Amino acid sequence: MKTTFFGALLLSMFLSLNHSIAAPAGATTRLNDPEVKVVVSQKRIWLVTDEISVKSLTLHVMNEQGRVVMEKTFSSKTTDWSLVISSLPSGKYAVMIGSKKMTEFERQ
């Protein structure tokens, strides 16, 4: 009984490890990605991250037609973790970090 249980435990651990190794390079689960929060006001978009050692985060602001109207790249050497959006015309926009939509906002 103990041998069967131990064998089943080893098999499940092996399959779990095999699944994580065999995941495609573009998989959505990234264990090393920092947690990023986006705060939007009428004048700025602020990024707040839990980790200071961010290698590179590119923020895109997209209009309703899906065009990138503003972008900025942030890293651990960046001192200003905001993007001034006061020059954007009125409309609805989406904030993307990489290919992930973080939030939507409307300029008035």
C-alpha cells in the first residue's frame, strides 16, 4: 500500500514537472513577471510595481481603433514611473503592458 502511494506521488510530481518544462515559450504564466498596478488620472498614468528590479516594461496607450497613440518603456533605472497623458484628445483608451490589457480609461 505504501509503495503504491509513493509510486503515485512520484508519478504525479514527474508529470507536474514535465508539464512546466514543456510549456511553450509564449505561455501566459510567467513566474518572474513583477506584479504591476496601473493608476490613471486625467493627467497621468502611474505604474506601481512590487519589485524594484524590473528589467523592462513597455506601456502602450491605445485608442478605440487599436492604434498605439503613446508609449513609454520603464526599467529599474527609471525615476519617473508615470506617463503624461494630458495632451491626449477626448476619447476612450486602453492601457497595455506588453500584450496584456491592464485597464481602460476615458479622457474628457
